[in-house]
Amino acid sequence: MRARAGQGRLEKILGIETSCDETAAAVVADGRTILSNVVASQVKLHAPYGGVFPELASRQHMRDIVPVVRQALADAESDWQGLSAIAVTYGPGLPGALLIGVNMAKGLSLATGLPLVGVSHLEGHLYSTWLDGEPTFPYLALIVSGGHTELVYVTDHGQVKVLGATRDDAAGEAFDKAARLLGLGYPGGPAIETAAKDGDPSALRLPVAVTESPFDFSFSGLKTALVRALERGYRSADLAAAFQLAVVRALVGGLERAMATHPAAELHLVGGVSANQALRAAAARLGLPLRCPAPALCTDNGAMIAAAGYWARRRGRESNLELEVEPGLGFPE
Ligand code: KG4
Ligand code: ZN
């Protein structure tokens, strides 16, 4: 029997996410209410490498995906008949990692008759702010994570204009590389943020890169500057504080320039780096209402995928068993 979203019934969607180093599944009702949110993090597995090791990630997703999905259903006290659809991340991300989630979702769709909806990891992050609020369009959002640094203008559901992106390293990647240089461990973002608390950012000045487009970012020069400063013998805490300040200035500068040309009702910060308090504080000073997800929803999770799947289905998106992974995917309509 094919389960369908009936009249007056909550639309419960199972969201599956395996694009990077988190195996995640969640059940969300009507794109808003989280009924369960299970995340098996691989952070410890990748820590010795100072970054995500793709082959290891795929193998761990294989081990974790079935128990994680089972747990998400159990926590939501739902059976398959209680669901309306299965949403899954099909890009962007690591090809081998994405494949585990997509194949799982396809198998489940085939076995249960539930419709399948493919979701972009980026629109997933964007919808993390819809899980505990009712945003007002239009808004400017920064998607800042280990793999992404996108500045986008969102005028409606499915209407996302990418204004700018990083020319080299992603913001989170920059934090991870800097932490490795400073011997602070992985993941680098939280490590730098903690170290920076005891540091004086004005002890040295790190450059904020200028890019051709006012909405693009570049972090590789900053990394080189950090290497030089390290050789000059600055304190680790001061280096961490100056580095964090330079990244925050670059990101918030992009938002500020975008505000001048794109009328916005709100600002959103999403993705792993949006957990950074210095970034939040600087963005809050720009003068528009600021929306950031709860800490557990900043990093990769299945709930944001289920929420994005809900809104995509309302616009008529439906995938089928031919859904293929798209490692370079952007924002589907
Ligand atoms: O969204 P996410 O879990 O995974 C990707 O899609 O990449 O983001 C992980 C990234 C890592 O690079 C991590 O260092 C960074 O987010 N991050 C932070 C903080 N917490 C996590 N960066 C800066 N400050 C933080 N507090
Ligand atoms: Zn992510």
C-alpha cells in the first residue's frame, strides 16, 4: 500500500543525511516539529587525520546507517505507515558517503512504497532555521560549514540566489587547518573558539582577503599569514583570537555588503561554523533580526533534511528510484 499525506494528517518525513562525516536520520512533522533526531558522529574516527578521510567515512556510514534509521523511527514512536515520505541528501558531498544514504533511502522507498524526495545538503542547512521558528522572507543567509561558505539571498521557498562563495577553503575548513597548524586538534572550529577566549586578537593583525566580487570570500591567504605569524613566535591563544576575528570580519563583511543591495527582513547563520559565538555576536550587530539554529542543528543532521524535503514536496518535488548522487549539487528549485 502506498502511504500518502492525507487531509488533516501530519506529514511526517524521515530525513536521511550521509554527505560527510555524520550518519544521521530524523523524523520531522510538517517541516517544523522534530519527533526524533539521531546523529552518529564520526568526528573521533577522523580526528587523527585532521580532516575527513573519505574512504573511512563511507565504511562507517555503512555500519551506522541501519541502526541510526531504526533509532530515528523508534524515538519518534513511528512505524513506516505513519510516515509520508523519505527525504535524502543526494549532494553536495563525498560521492561514496552520499551513495550510502541515497541507496538506503531508495531501498526503503521500494520496500515501503513511501515517496522519495532528494534534497540538497545546502537547502538542508538553510531549513535548519525553520525547525524552531517562522522566518520572514526575504532574508540573507550565510551557509558556513566544513565544506561550504555560501552567501545566499532567499526570497521564497525554492527561490535561492547564490550571491557569493569561497574562492578556496571553506570557512570551517579554514578553522580546521588553522587548528592543525596551532596543534589544537580536530574539529578546529570549537578548538579555536576555546583557545581564542584567552587570547588578544589585537596582538597581531591578520589580513582579510579582498576578492573581485564583494560577496566572495578567500581564506587561503589567511592560512599563509598564520604560518608566518606562528614562525614569529606569537602566543597560540593570540593567534587563535586573531584568526577567528579575521574569519568573522570576512564573513560579516560579506553580509553587510549584501544588506546594502538586497533588502532583507532577517539574517540567518547556518552550518557548523554558525555555532561560533564571535560570529553570531558580530552578525547580531548588523542591525537586522538574526536567526541561528540550536547548536545540535548547526552541524549535519537529518532533521534539516526532513524539513527541506517537506517544503520541496509542497512545491511538487518528487524523486524516484533513478535518483543519483550529485557531489557538486547546488540549490534545486
Ligand atoms: O555543518 P558541518 O557539521 O559539516 C559540514 O557540512 O561540513 O560543519 C563542520 C565544520 C567544521 O569545519 C568545524 O570546525 C566547524 O564546522 N565548526 C566551527 C564551530 N563548531 C564547528 N567553526 C567555528 N566555530 C565553532 N564553534
Ligand atoms: Zn553540512
